[in-house]
Amino acid sequence: MTYVVTENCIECKYTDCAEVCPVECFHEGPNFLVIDPVECIDCAACVPECPVDAIFAEDEVPEDQKHCIALNAELTPHWPVIIRKHDPLPRAEEFKNQKNKLPLLRRERA
């Protein structure tokens, strides 16, 4: 099983999760993070670190976020690994509780 980053991360991109990952499975895009489903070891270290509750075990992803399972796998090979924490996006607090953020996702390389 793997962990999955969901839409709550879009336009926030808090990176506390990446810093605690023991296997460097987080990848960073312009306004979203994803977890490499092959590298993730199911340790759950990232879950409590996410201030926007965007990370779920694959079998616990909310129904309306199931598309993020495929999205994480799709984007992982295109984005670089991130291992250090840095500042969230400038408007992260504004977007923190916004729903339906998928149209805001930027897919280009960070």
C-alpha cells in the first residue's frame, strides 16, 4: 500500500511531510506535492506532518479524492524529489480550506 496526496495540497504545498519521509518518495510540482507509489514504504510518518490533512493511506482516500491515486502515480516521474522543508506557497492560508482545487493544478515541472 502507498500513501496519497490529495487536492487539499494544491496551492498550499506545505513541505513538512517531505522532510520526515525516510525514503524520499515525495516529488514537487509548481503548486502540489505527490508521493511515488513505488517508493513509499507505508510508514505514515508524513500524515501527522501535513497541516491541511491532504495525505491518506491509499485504502482510506475519500471517495471524492480517489482520482488522486492515479494523479500521484502520473506526476511522480515528471517532478523532482523533494527532501527539505521550505516555505509554503504565498497564498497557502487562503487556499487551505478551499475545496475542488483540481482545476488549479499546474502540471509543468517545478
